[in-house]
Amino acid sequence: MAKPHNKNNHPSRKRRRQRRRHQSAGRVPGSLRVSRDAVATTVRAIGYDSTGIEDHPNFDISQLPKLLGKWQKVWVDVTGLGTEATLRELGQQLLLHPLALEDTINVHQRAKVDLYSDHLFFVAHMAASQPDRLTEQCSFFLKHSLLVTFQEQSNSTWEQVRLRLRNGHTGLQQGGVDFLAHALLDACLDSFFPELDHLGDQLDSFDEQATEGRTPVDFHQIHLIRHELLQFRRIIRPHRDMVNELVRDDCMFVTAETRVFLRDCFDHVIQLLDIVESYRELAADLRDFQMSLTSNRLNNIMRVLTVLSTLFLPMTFVTGLYGMNFDTTSAWNMPELHWRFGYLFSFGLMAIFTLGMMLYFRKRGML
Amino acid sequence: MAKPHNKNNHPSRKRRRQRRRHQSAGRVPGSLRVSRDAVATTVRAIGYDSTGIEDHPNFDISQLPKLLGKWQKVWVDVTGLGTEATLRELGQQLLLHPLALEDTINVHQRAKVDLYSDHLFFVAHMAASQPDRLTEQCSFFLKHSLLVTFQEQSNSTWEQVRLRLRNGHTGLQQGGVDFLAHALLDACLDSFFPELDHLGDQLDSFDEQATEGRTPVDFHQIHLIRHELLQFRRIIRPHRDMVNELVRDDCMFVTAETRVFLRDCFDHVIQLLDIVESYRELAADLRDFQMSLTSNRLNNIMRVLTVLSTLFLPMTFVTGLYGMNFDTTSAWNMPELHWRFGYLFSFGLMAIFTLGMMLYFRKRGML
Amino acid sequence: MAKPHNKNNHPSRKRRRQRRRHQSAGRVPGSLRVSRDAVATTVRAIGYDSTGIEDHPNFDISQLPKLLGKWQKVWVDVTGLGTEATLRELGQQLLLHPLALEDTINVHQRAKVDLYSDHLFFVAHMAASQPDRLTEQCSFFLKHSLLVTFQEQSNSTWEQVRLRLRNGHTGLQQGGVDFLAHALLDACLDSFFPELDHLGDQLDSFDEQATEGRTPVDFHQIHLIRHELLQFRRIIRPHRDMVNELVRDDCMFVTAETRVFLRDCFDHVIQLLDIVESYRELAADLRDFQMSLTSNRLNNIMRVLTVLSTLFLPMTFVTGLYGMNFDTTSAWNMPELHWRFGYLFSFGLMAIFTLGMMLYFRKRGML
Amino acid sequence: MAKPHNKNNHPSRKRRRQRRRHQSAGRVPGSLRVSRDAVATTVRAIGYDSTGIEDHPNFDISQLPKLLGKWQKVWVDVTGLGTEATLRELGQQLLLHPLALEDTINVHQRAKVDLYSDHLFFVAHMAASQPDRLTEQCSFFLKHSLLVTFQEQSNSTWEQVRLRLRNGHTGLQQGGVDFLAHALLDACLDSFFPELDHLGDQLDSFDEQATEGRTPVDFHQIHLIRHELLQFRRIIRPHRDMVNELVRDDCMFVTAETRVFLRDCFDHVIQLLDIVESYRELAADLRDFQMSLTSNRLNNIMRVLTVLSTLFLPMTFVTGLYGMNFDTTSAWNMPELHWRFGYLFSFGLMAIFTLGMMLYFRKRGML
Amino acid sequence: MAKPHNKNNHPSRKRRRQRRRHQSAGRVPGSLRVSRDAVATTVRAIGYDSTGIEDHPNFDISQLPKLLGKWQKVWVDVTGLGTEATLRELGQQLLLHPLALEDTINVHQRAKVDLYSDHLFFVAHMAASQPDRLTEQCSFFLKHSLLVTFQEQSNSTWEQVRLRLRNGHTGLQQGGVDFLAHALLDACLDSFFPELDHLGDQLDSFDEQATEGRTPVDFHQIHLIRHELLQFRRIIRPHRDMVNELVRDDCMFVTAETRVFLRDCFDHVIQLLDIVESYRELAADLRDFQMSLTSNRLNNIMRVLTVLSTLFLPMTFVTGLYGMNFDTTSAWNMPELHWRFGYLFSFGLMAIFTLGMMLYFRKRGML
């Protein structure tokens, strides 16, 4: 039986929320305002072409021209958005547009593409690696031979891509930096699948419990899942337009070969949204179903009460009747008490009362 | 009367679910990862033209060039996606795009069309022949004189098409491989109609039961049907865009004559979606209707209880009153007990109490 | 008072359903499969021009060339889709496309237009004349000087148009066969208005009953009306696109003058859909309103019960108290029984109990 | 306290409905069928240009050519659609298209624009001046120097425009007849604002009542308001497309200067629809809110009942127990009756029973 | 425990409403009608270019030509819409279109852009600075070197922009008046974020309370929040089209550089609408969730009642039974009273009754 007043023990589901952007009106557009809880910035640079790869885990950004001279393709991977000086220097060294850089630092942007004169800028999200957050933002600056990415924290989503880049046989070294950007974006999108699968598994197990009638579905759990799905939808939906723009637009930073692969990304986004919508509908169905069961059960319980009352109220009345203390010297006062079979008569009276009422209510369709 | 706590006996409706795709982020796009529970691969090849037909149930794929040389039109029908070596060989022999081949093997794709430089690729779904699954995926690679199809398991949906192909008078032998592809796609779509008809029949019988008031609608059944319709919608909806692209696009692999017939397929998809939507709305209407009935019935039951209480509570009170043991030597203590007609008086008192209360509540509109 | 368990007496509303198409997958597209319950086919031909009219109620289809030679405009009106031989002959004589002919026979098509090289084909629906069905399908083959129509049964919807055709002053004789087709299509669409008006009148009378509180709205009736509206919407909606295509497309079979009149048809379809949507919303509003009333009434009933209990439970307790048989030789055992005003004291006790509780609950906002 | 069974006293809100169009299928398009309850037709003609104005309240339509010769701009204002002869004569004199004239007479048209070769025809609606109707229809025939308007009844909506026309300083005399048509259309649209404001005021007062908890919201009123909003939406929505067509289309009857002002009309339509939608949502929110309150209150009432029962059922049981008449000569039969403190013991028993049960239920979270 | 009857103490949330526009039909479009509660008009003018800035807090509008002659860029900032004479003079001096000026004064316009021949006019909204209102309207007239803005009251939203304008290093002085207009519009939009954040924080805290089961969610609060979100959506939504038009249209008053920054504004509008929609859904989810909890709790309470009745009704019946006063001289009348263990027998009887009923009901799944 449920205890509705102290329900704070849900070990299986932690509350994960998106942080909210707090922005003061009238601020200068394009200004950098580093968040206090941001992680310190580290820069990693990887130069590569089809012949090899050179990896600098702690890269000095002033060495970039040298690296660009040595390798045909360079990926500058910035992790952590907490060191303002480094970020400013990066922006100036790489000639990034101030508005784009601002969107990179203020990590509550919708996924979007902006085409600037000398680079393509896009923002995406990935599932968070930390248990208390839902998603993390990452930003891409794509030039002809340079890809600069920013992410909030070091996490494992892109680790696989780095491994593939080091392994020469996966095609990543042969492709351009736009193909690398695609691989990273694909990894971001794919990181949502396990999250949604987890929610789906939970919904399925609730669904099975409910239809088998073993245990009532926990409304708290369904509410939390619907809430998370709402947040996922809000975050994933803008990716549809974003990836679509990348596929369609004729910008020079993305080659036709990569576009074929981006179509695949687009399919994934659509699939993610399909899943989120289905799960939200499924959760709503589950809730409504559980409500129906609850109201059905209430009906049954009320019927017990009514049957009970129909049985016992008249019987108790009769016992009360013959428990009255009227002076039986008057022949009009309860002569039944002196009858030989008065006791049995009282049982008969009870039976008649009870049966009569049950018949009456049944005839009126009330029971 | 329903037993809400042990509801695990629904013989008429088995739980059928789509399997979920589990994909790790960062994998190489275009890589083949054969599922463990996939069926072993067998290849069947049929060469045909308007003059005749040659059928190889167990085809050695290396013999393909010879078959292509002998017949104008060849259909390679691959069943089972479990043997990785065979699939790889097929991909290389037939020059299929790795991304398309990957979508073929990972059987949780949305229906879609992709046009590659030397072939048209599309994915469709058909109703599953196995009782525990809802749908199966099939993939089509269409070249000028070669059609390659992949399906998860051998099932009966395409059997009719094979019979028509063998029978020279149905026009299939005369048409190109694109017309054969259309016939197979049409069979896939048509396989959904009996499934939906079955759900519709169930809804209709529930509806009749509910409106005739014979038995309350089983919320479990409606919930399961809504769930299946939700899955069908998610699977069928992408076919709309897919078939529409096949009809509209000016690709060279589909002839104008076949396009006329594909318009018919498009009508079928729209009709399927219409049906799914109507059934979902109908199921929701049924559920709401049943809820209304339940809450109406609760009202009636409560009225019984209230009428009962209004009748018996005052009567029982009076009997209790004259059952008290006050010392009647004092003239102030229950003189009624010694009245000649005290017993009848008590009945009168009960009648007045009861009638008075019923009148009062009726006047206040409460009964 | 309602009797929820045997509700099978709704004289005002018969259950009317669309029959469902049962189609086996893999059938040959364009094949004729005559339904078993179809009516035997009869052919009527009317030749006319601005000079006169010639009507053959039982036309021998082989005489068509002669008729076409004699009159500028010919309408072949086929009623009943049950005689396969006649239908086949018609198809061959008139050179109708097999797919179009199939759609004509299988009467569960959505309204649609298909333009073939030598004729325009469109499918529409009209309200059924039989009481157990909702709609009937009719098909139009429009050539330059020949209109062929197919309908499921002889019904009165087109009778008016035939009368106008016979009467030379209505402009029908002067217009082309496309204008005649428009007049027939217009009659089909107009046949839905009385049906919807009937549903609307019922909803209005329910609405008035509900707001005047005379009788509770019958959930069964609202459910049936919503169900019929759902079916009407599914049938009428495709007509929007169909008529719109007829208005916009630049096909040679429809003249500009007729297009002006088809715009009027389009307005009617939009109006029909508006009405269906409004009625569905109105029905849902009614149901929700009735639910609110029900739950309001439940509240009131519960309040009666609670007031009753608050009144009588403590009073009955007191009577029970002084009905106990403790040995009053001990001065501690119920000395009240021997008090002079013990009886009155007991009434006082009841009053205090009852008032105290009522005050307490009222203060807590519970009553 | 509400009286749900006789709710026919709503002085503040009269039931206003749109009359329904009853049209027989197969009628001749373009035929005039004057409604029986239509008002007798009167014709008013106003000739004007920037130099002056000439007003004929009862105009003889045969004098029109003379008037057109004398003034550059003429407005023929037809009120009442009941005199068929006059309407026919008007149609012939002014060369109006039969279909347009039919739409003028059958006053249940959606707002729409039809461009005929020699005039522009559009239909609009205005709020009704009579208390039992919701809206009235008006029609506009716009030629180069002639505006013909039809309205169902004489009402005050256009009075202001006539005053402005008479007053030379308002720009109306300087503009063309299209500018006059715009002014009249604008007056029609503006006539909806007070109606919606009235509904909004009612909703606001209900909302305040509900949130302050003074009185429960009357479901009947909300239902009636939602119903009226539904009707307003159905009537106003087509105006959006209608005015938009007037703004965009390049027809010669509307000048560019007037188009600027029509943009303003378009803004008003959008605003009207915004308001209707918001109010419908607000009304639904109110209803749901009230439902929540009701169900909350039910919960509280039930808790009173349960507390009462928990208190008194065990106490009444104990009193019944010691009211039994067992023969106490046997030491096993109710020795408590002879105890010195038996009476007090019974109170202790009651207290223990009651407290024990309350504790148990509280521990199980049931109270 | 809640007190549903006097709920007028909500300190945390004041009722803020949009005032409603009351407009009489037939008024002259373009006429000025100053609202009675409007604030007196004050004019401030700022002339600036990249070399410096000149600020006139109380500007005499007749000095404008001089100011325009002296500075390349001039911003005329009009606060308060209450002084008709000043507004009229402004309109004439600045050659503003009468329709645009009317929209400026009647402050219940939807956000919109209108392009006039010599200026661009647009209307936007900002969050209100006063506690009893939700939003305020501001209007922009943009010419080549002159920006005229109108706002209802002096408020702090634009203060930051004025500071940045005075501070030469923020780029505002270097940009054109269109860039200044963008900065002001951006400040307007950003002013909504704190408002929505506040609502979101409240929803989050309700959500936490509800899932932790500490206190039931207050339906009043959720209703008020949903109502405010409804109003915000109605106000913010038109900004989407408005900003989009500013970004896309090729009008000469907005430079390409400013357009890049307006894209950022567009992102903000979309984000605002996303947030409003999510919050509305979240509030609805919360309400439904709370409803589920309520109905669940009702179920539990009813179960208590039923258990109680099942326990005590039969027991009380037995005690009543042996409290009857039948004359036990007849051996048929209650011989149990004289049994040695009659008292214990009666307890046994109670136990059997109670257990039997509990078993029966449990077997029927009713408890």
C-alpha cells in the first residue's frame, strides 16, 4: 500500500535538470562572460593528414601557425570554458566572430548553424557524462583546414572518434576536417540513444507491471520520465533544422561527400525525435491507464461498502428495535418480545429487510 | 466483477514490441555489426524476362555475372541477416554503398530513400509473420537491370509476388525490375491492412459491448491496442515521405509507368495512416466513454449509500434512544417507555425523522 | 435514474459503420475482384446537347459508338458493382485504366483525382441512402464528350440533377460533360449537409438539456455521435485535396467556366470540415461538461453523507452508552442513570457532541 | 449550495446560436432561394465625390445610371434579403454573377473573396445587433466606381461610417469606393471586439472568484462561453484568408493606398483569432482548475467521514458490547458489568480501540 | 490541511493582467485617441556619432532640425503617451504615417513590422517594470539617421543601452541608428528572460514539493502560472514573425551588419517561445500529476473506510443482537444468553463474521 506523504526515496531516478541561463537585459552582444562554475580551459591540438598524426594534449595556442604549416588538417579541441584569458586569446588568434564566441561560452544555446564570411559555426548538444546533468553543449568552428571545437567538460563521447582518428584505417585521416566534424556531431547525437533507451526500458517495465496488475504504476516515476523527455525534446528538436541546414546549404566548408554522411545524421535526429514523441505519448497513455484502473478500483471498493451497508444497516436496526426498553405491560408495546418464536421472528424480519432492499436497489440498477 | 490485482490472463492479445536499437556512440559509420539473434543468410536469385524465368533457391553469389549476362532482369533476394561473410561479399560484388549496407543490417531504420550514384536504396517495413514481433524491415537496392532485396526472415508476404512472377500473364515479367520492386513494396504495405483490420475489429467489439452496457470495457485491452497503434504509426509514417519521394523524384532507376503504380502505393500509405489515426482517436474516445460510465456508476452507488444512510441512521438512533437504561422512577427520565402506545410512538418518531431529512436534502438538491 | 447495465435501447440512433476493406497482400494491382454483397450492374445512358436529350434506362453498352455519334455529350451512368462481366466489358469498351477501374470496384478508396493520358478519373463519396450505412462511393471518368459514372446503388442523390438535365432551362444541357460532372459532385457533397445538420440538432438538444439540468446527457449518445463524426471526417477530408486539384490543375478535361463553379464546391468541402470539427469539439465539450456536473453532484452527495454521519454517529454513540448494563450498585458505574434529569442530560450530551464536531470540521474547512 | 437539477436561470447569458443552413442536394447552383424569415429589402444609394454627397434613403434602382453619371463614386447599400423581385432586379441591373448573388442571399457562407471578370465579390461577418443571434453576414460587390453592399438587417455597425462619409474631413470622400469598402469591412471586424471583451470580462470575473475561492465556478457558464467562442472562431477564421487575399492579390479593384489600410484589417483579424484562442484555452484551464478543486474538496470531505468513522465505530461497538443481556450468573459472562470501575473501564477500552486504529492507519499513511 | 473556502492569501503571486483594448467600431483609422490613464509625454533626444554624444533629457521637438544638422545619428526617445498635443506635433514634425502613430498610441498591438515609403515602423513589447502589469509596448520609427522610439513609461530596461551608448567603447556609437534600434529591441526581448526564469523557478519548486510528497501542489498557483504563460505566449509569439521579417526583408533602413545581430535576436525569440511552451506543458503535467496523487489518496482513504466498516459493522450487529430484550422464558428466544460461555461465544461469532467477510471480499479482489 502506498504512503503518499513521504515519497522521497526514488533510488532509480535522480532529478537531472538543465541549468537555466540568467542573462541581464541590455548587455553588450558579443561580450564574454565566463560562468563561475565553468571548468578551467585546456587546449589539445591534433594535426593530421593521410600520412600520419601528431597529438598535443596540452597545446600552446601560439604554436598554431607552425602546426597549420606542418599538417594539412588541424583539430583544436578546447575543453572547459572557465579560463577567460585563454578563450579571448583563442578568439583573437583564430579570428572567431565575437557573437559566435559568446554563444560558445554561454552554454544554453539552441542547436544552430551560423555562416560567417570565413568560417561555419554550429552548436550541438550531447548527453552529459555527469549524473546530475542532462546534456552538455559543444560548439564547432569549421574552416577549410581547421576545426575548432569547444566542450564544457572532458567526457568520453568523443574518445572513440579520437581512437579512430589515430587508427589510420577508418577513413577519418583521409577525409577533410568537415568529415571529422561530422564524426564528432554524429557521436554527439548517438550519445542520446542510450539515454532514451534507458527511459524506454523503464516505461516498458512500468507498462508490464501495470498490465499484469502486479503493482500500481508509480505516478512520480512517470512524471519524472515525462519531465526528462520534455527537456530532451526541447534540446534535440533544434538539431533537426541545424543538421538539415548543414545538409542542404551550399556552403564551401562542407564537401559533397560529407553531405551524404550528414544525411545519415539527419535520419538519426528524426529518429531521436520520433522516439521522444512516442515515449511521451506512451507515458501519457500509461498515466491515463493507471488513472482508469484507480477509478475502477474505487468503484469496486465503493461497491463493497454499499453491499456491506445494505447488509448490516437494516439488521442492526432490527436488533436495536428489540433492544428498546418499552414497558411491555401494555399489550401495544413490543408484544413480539413475549412471542415464543420472537427471536426467530426477528431474524426473519432482518432477512426480509435486507433482501427487500437488495432487490429494490438491484432493480433500480444501483448495485 | 473485475479482479484488479491479478490481471495476467489476456489470451486474445499478446504483447508484441519492436526491438530497440542499441548503438554505441562513436562507432565508424558504414561499419557492419551483425546482430547476434539474426537468422543465417541465404541467397536466392531469379533471372527473368518476358520470355521466361530461372529460379535459383540457393544461389552462389559468384555466379551473378553469368546470370546477368543470360537474363535481362535479375532479382537477388537475400533472406536472413546473420552471416557476416556472405553479406560483406554481397556488398563488394554488387558495389553497394557501405552506409546503405549498414542501414540494411541494423534493422531499426525508418523507411527512407537514398539515391546513390549507381543505385537507388530504400528501406520499407512489413507486418511480421512471427507472433511476438510487430514488423520486419526489408531493404531494396535498385539498379537498371538488377534488384537486390534484403529481408530479416523468410516470410509469406512476398510469396504471392513470386507466384505472379512465375506466372507469365500478370505483367510482372514484362515490366522492369523497378516494377518488380513496386510489387514487393506494395505487398509490404498491404500486409499492414489485415493487422489494422484485426485491431479495428477488436475496437468495434469493445465499442459494441460498451454501448450495449453488457460488460465494462477492459482498460488493459484498450491500452495495449493504443500502444500497438502508436508503434504502427511510428513505423508507417516515414513510408509516406519515402513513397512520395519515389513518385516525385526524377531518378533514372524508376520509369514513368511504374510511377503511376507507385501513386497507388502512396494512396495506400495515406489510407493506413488515416486508419491508424482514426483507431487511436476511437480508442481514446472509448476510454473516455468508459471513464464517464465508471464515474456515472460511482455516482449511482454513492446515491444508494446515501439513501441507505438517510433511511437507517435516524431509525437506528431512535431504537438506541429507547434502549437506554435510565432509571424511570424519575418522571423526567424517558416517560415514553411507560406510555401505552410508546412503541408505536417510536415508529412515528423514526418516520418523522427519516421523512424530514429526506425532504430537507431533496429541497437542497442533494439527493 | 440511469440503469447502466442494460443500455441496449437507443431507438434514435442506429449504429452505422463503414465497411472495412479486406485485401490480401500481393494481389495483382489493377485486378478486378467483385465484392460478394455488391448489387447487380445496370447501365443507363443519356445523350444530350443544347437541342435535346435521349435517355436509355437499360443501355446496351455495345450501342455506345452510335450514341456518341448522334449526340455531342453522353453520360453513361453505371449503378451497382456486382456483375463482373459487364464491368470488364465497360472497361474495355471505354478504354478505362485498369488501376482506375480497380479503385472503382473496391469501394473503400479515399476521394482522389488521377489524371490519365486520355481521361480524368476521380472518386467521391455521398451520404448513404440506406439506414445501416454511412456513405457510398461514386467514381467519375471524364473524357471530352463522355462522362462515365459508377455508383454502388441506385439512390436519390442524383435524381435532382437528372431532372434538371431533362429540363432544358437550367443550363446543364448547354454546359459540357465537365459541367455535368460538377453538378453531380456538388450533389454528392451537398448530401452530407442534412446528415451533419441532424447530428448538430441532436447535439444542440443534448446541450440544452444539459445546461437546463433537466436530464443528464447520455454518454452513449455523445459517444456514438463523436464516432460518426470521426468517420465523416475521415471520408470528407480527402475531398478537400481532390476538389482543390480539380480547381487548380490545368487539365484539358475541365473548362475554365466549370472551374469557377468548382470553387464553390471547394467552399462547401471546407464548410463541411469546419462543421465536423466544430461538432467534434462541441461533443467533447459536452462530455467534459457532463463529467464536471457528475463530479460536482458526487461532491454534493458526499456532503450529505458526511453531514448525516456528523449528526448521527455521536448521537447513536450516546444512546449506546446509556444502554450499557453495568451494575449500578457501584457508585462509579453510570450514576447518570439515576439522576433526575439523566434523560435530558443525555440529550444535552448529544447536542454538545454533534455541535462540537460540526464546528471543528467547519473550522478546518472540511464541511 | 448548487441545485443541479433545475439550472434554467442564467440571466446574464442568453443562448445565442448561428442558424444552420439547410440546403437540398441537387439544387441549381446560382439559383435564388429567399429565406422565409428574411427582412424586406430596402435600397439606399449614396453618390459622393470630394465635392459633396447625395443620399437617397429609398432609392429606385432604375435611377442608378443617372446617379452614376452625376457622381464619380456611388455606394448602393441593400438592407434586408427578403424581397426576391428587388434582389433579382438588382442582380440584372448591376450585372452581378449568379453564384455571387446566391452566396449573398444564402446567409451561411464562410468569409471569402471571389474575383469575377468585372467585379470583386467578398463576404464578411459582423457581430449581430439582435440579442438572440451571434453574427450577421454582409456581402460586398466592388466595381471601379460602384460599391454594392448587402446586409441582413439594418444595424448600427455601419452608422459611424455613414457619418464619416457625410463629414468631408475624414478622408472617406476623397478615397475611392475601395477605400469605403475597407472602412465598412473594418467596422465589421471591429464589431467583434466588444463581444469578445464581454466574454473576456466574464472569464476574468470567474477566474477571480475561483482563485479567491469565494464561490465555485459555474460549469454551465464556462460551457456556454466556450461554445460561443467556438462559434466565433468558426466565423472569424475564414476572414484571415479573405483579408489576406485582398491585401496580396493584384486585382485592379483595390488600389495600393487602400491595401496599406487593409494590412491594418489583417492585423485585427489575427488579433481577434489570438483573443478567441486565448479565451478558449483560459476557459479550459478554468474548467480543469475547478475540477481539481472539486476533487480536492472531495478528498477533504472523505477524510472527515473517515475520521468520524475511525472515532465512532469502535466506541459504538464497545457500548453495544456492554449493552448485551448475557446472564451474568455465569462468571464467564461479562464480569466487567459487576466491576467497581467497569464503566470507566469501558471508556478506557473505547480510548484504546480508537487510538490504536488511528495510529495504525496513520502509520500506513492512510489518514 | 487545505481550506478551500477562503483562499485569498497568495502573497507570492500577484494577479497581473494585460489591459484590454476597447475600441468602438467605425472609428476613423489613423485617428489619435489618447488613453485616460496614460502618463504625460516627455521627450529626450540624444545626438551622437563616433566622435561624441549630446544628451537632452527634456528636448524641445522644434529643435530637432538643428540637432539633425549637428549630429550624424539622432535618437528621439519619447516616454509616456498621455499628452496628445505633443504626440501630434511629433507626428507632424517627423512625418510619421498616421496609421503607425495610431498603433503607437493604442498600446495593445501585436508585435509587427510595417514598411512605409520613408520609414520602417515596428512594435515590440518588454516585461513591465510595474508590479501590477505584465508587459509594456514600445514602438520604433527607423529612418536613415533618425530613430524615434515610444514607450509607455520610463523604465529601467533601456537604461543599460543608454549607458553603453555614452561609453564609447561598446561599438554602439560606431554603428548606425539601426544598430541602436537592434540593441533596444534586444534589451526588450531579454527583459522577458528573468520573468520566465522566475516562473520556472516556481514550477521547479512545486515540482520538487510534489515529487517529494511534502505538501500537495497548490492548484491556484499552477493555474495562475499557466495563465501568465498564456499571456506571455500571446505577446511574444508575434515577435517571431516580426524579427524574422526584419532579418529577411531587403529594406534599406537596416544594414547587413545589423542583420547578423538581428539573427541573434531571432534565436532569443525562438528560445523564449520554447521556454513558454515547455513551462506550459510542465505546468499541465504537474496538474495532472497532482490530480493522480489526489485520486490515489482518495482510493487509500476509501480503503480505510471499507476496512473499518468490514471490521465493525458485523461486530456491532452481534452486540445489538444480544442486546435484544426477548423474553427468555421461551427456550427458543436467545438461549445463548443463558449459556455458560455465551459471552465468549458472542466474540467467536463476531470473529467468524468479520473474518468471513474479509476473506470473501479479498477473494473477490475487492480489498
